[in-house]
Amino acid sequence: MSAKRTAQAAAAADARRAPEALSKGEPDIEKLRVFSGLSEKEHTPFYAGRESLIRGVLQSTETAADRTGAGEFSQGATWLIQGAPGAGKTAFLREVGRDPRSRGQAPWEGRLPAVAEIPLQDLGDEARVATRIAEALLRGASKEFRRTVQTAISGGGRFLFGTGFEASLSVGGGRQVVTAPPSATLDTLRNLAPECWKRPLVVVADEIQDVGIEALNVLRQLHLGEHGLPIVPVYAGLASAEDALDDIEGTGRGLTRIVPERVVMIGRLGPEEAEQAVWRLLDECGVRGREGSDLPEALAAATEGWPQHLHNGMRILARALAESGGNLALVDRGEVLEAEMQTRDGRHGKRKTRPMRNSKVFVARLMRAAKNEEMDRPEILERMERLSEAGRRRDERLPDGMDAEEFLTGHLLRKGALQEEEDGKLRCPIPCLSMHLVEAGGERGKADVLPERDA
Ligand SMILES: Nc1ncnc2c1ncn2[C@@H]1O[C@H](COP(=O)(O)OP(=O)(O)OP(=O)(O)O)[C@@H](O)[C@H]1O
Ligand SMILES: [Mg+2]
């Protein structure tokens, strides 16, 4: 790297880093080890990017709180974060209620919301949802309030949680566990002590593309805000999630009037955002010899900012750093990048379902066509049928006993090989997966098997 670029990189790094995030003194080998030992799905301690989206959600919680204060309720409050597997949906849900300072960002001027995470299977049970919400509110309440509650429960039993929300509380694993009676509804949450509602609340649910019709009642209440509480629902799911919410399980019933600006497709991080995640790792682990390094840039470029690849690449880097005593100068950068590439390839391999593997030439031909021609759903379904008809061998056709619709929805879309984007075209959302699938089809995968169509 030239001296000029080194100086620029150093200046950019200074501007980027919040002083409190910097580690002082010795490299933190333990921290490097712990991070490198995380699984590929565990939440990263070095989250970066998507800050404006996070703040957009926080802003809507402020608005919800203000409206509630004014006696209004907000319709269509639901946020929907969509993306292919590994785009960082679950991670986003984890970060949304966190203090931005933990990411080295400027503080949030408003009230940080409490966050209630509702497992998908609980959404069909209103009392359970109320329980989860009450628990989250209690966690978010002041220490004094929690102490009062603690004293009142001493050993368990029923407790009037404020003025009317009766729940039983116990202490489990160092925290207060709330159990609302089966009759609890979202409306009854209004009776909680005002102390609990000093902050707004975000309700999060993941994998919402798999939502069942039994959840409709709770989803609607949360969406329409008729409970009159400062609650903002934030759901995450695959790119099919909006359709799934609009028409749950094909019943023709679902959520209406979702505000389009609140349906957000997430994917790769920008180069600077991806680099920033790597810088956080180096800075916060006090890595030596990091000043002016272009490794963050190289790793961000190699992974094309795809969160899952980046996370895996950073874990590989952390392991190499731990082994070299936290000194970047001793790390073989070529080895790190090579290992990252191998991991990425292995991951692409795992992403394929058996039918995708059995029809690998068919998939390769389709991916090539999807890349070059930008097709919408009906077009791609038609192309699948024609390709399959033209296929001679088994791996050149649709999987046995499966029609185009089923293979597209249940396999290609589900596994992130394709994704329906805002303009209606189906594209591969994961950088380099498309290339991998084409390569896997070998020479036959590259053959043009369809006759030119008459105009
Ligand atoms: N902005 C980010 N900065 C750093 N790491 C991230 C970021 N977003 C996601 N990650 C990390 O990348 C990995 C994959 O993200 P995550 O599990 O959230 O993806 P997902 O979209 O929920 O995938 P799936 O559909 O398979 O559940 C996680 O370890 C996560 O912590
Ligand atoms: Mg996830």
C-alpha cells in the first residue's frame, strides 16, 4: 500500500472509531479465541452497518410512543426485514434495541425501546405473547421498580403487576420470570404499572415466512395498534415473507396496509460497512500492527460484503490472530483469504438440497439464464418447464415428481439461490453462490439447449 493510502486509511480509521470502543494495552487473545470459536450462526460482537435502518426503526418507536401519549393508535406499524439466508436478518433483530454506542456509534437521543422476542410458535397464543411482553418490559424497567417487584414476589406467587395485570412471578436463572394467566390479552397489558411503559416496546419475531394462520389475531392486533400501546412489531424472514403475511397459509387472510417503506430487503453490506466490522474486531481486540492495514478492505472485498461470509472470514482471521499472539504482522494474509474462500465454497455446498444436487445441470442452466435475462416469476417458471423438457439426463431435468413451482418455491427460493426483488425479477441474492451453482453443472451446465424462440 502506498504511503498516501496508508495515511488515508489511518485518518479514516481515526474518524471511524469511537474512542470508547478501542481496546487499550495488550491484545485480548481470549476475546479473539471466543469470537473465532463462535458458530457461523451465533451473533457477532462486531456488528457494523445498517445504522440508518436501525435508527429508522427507533424513530418509529418514538413516534408510536408520542401517538400513544396523545391517545392515537398507529395503523400498519409493522416493519418487515427480508433477505436471503445469511443476509443478517436475525442479527438485525438482535441489534435493533441495543444502545448504538455498543457499536461505536453516536448515542440514540430518544428512549431505547425494550425488546420482546416472540418465538413463532407462541404467536398463536395471546396470553403467551402478553407474558413475553410483560417480561421484556420488566427487564427494561428501572432498577427501583424491579427491586419492588423482587421484594413483592419473594419466592414466587401471584403479583399484581401494577394496577391490574395479574401474573405469577418467579426467579429463574437470575431473572424474574413472568407467567400471565391464560386469560391475559394484549389489552390487559395496558394495566401494567406506568413504570413499565416509560419506554416504547419492539416486538420481534424471526422466520416469519413460516407464520401459521393461528397467529393472525395477534399479528393483526400488533399491526393495527388498537391496543393503544407504544408497540412496534419488527419481523424478519425470507424474501417471501411479505406474501406470507399478506395471505397466511394461502387462506386469503393476512395483514393489510403494511406501509411499503417498512418492508426492507437486506443483503450485502457496503464495502465500508463490511470493512468497519473487521476494524471493530482489530480495534476492540487490541490487535498489534493494525494501523494502516488493508486486510479489512481485502476481506470485505473477498466476501463481497455478504454478512455470513464476512462473519466466517472474520472468525478465520481471529483464529490466526490468536495463534500469532494478536499481532497482525505475523498473520499470513494469503492463508486467511484462502481459508475464507474454502469455507465459503463449503457453505455453498451445504446450501444445496438433495433435489438441487440431483438436478445440478438443470440448476446451472437456469442460474445462467436468470443472470443473463432477468426474468420475473412467470417467466422463470416457464423457462424451468422448457429447460426440463429439453433435458435428456436426469440431472438436466426438474427433480423427479416435482413441478416447477414446487422446486422454485421449496428449494431455489428457500435456499437463497434466487430471490424475488422489488422490481419483480428473480436474481441470485448471494454473491458468488450463482457462480458456484453454474460451476457445479460442469460443461453440460453451460450448453444452450433451448431452440431460439419465434418472436
Ligand atoms: N451487519 C453485520 N455485521 C457483522 N456481522 C453480521 C452482520 N449481519 C450479520 N452478521 C453475522 O453474520 C451471520 C449471519 O447472519 P444471520 O444469522 O443474522 O443471517 P440470517 O439472515 O438470519 O440467516 P438465516 O436466514 O439463515 O437465518 C451471523 O453470525 C451474524 O452475527
Ligand atoms: Mg436467521
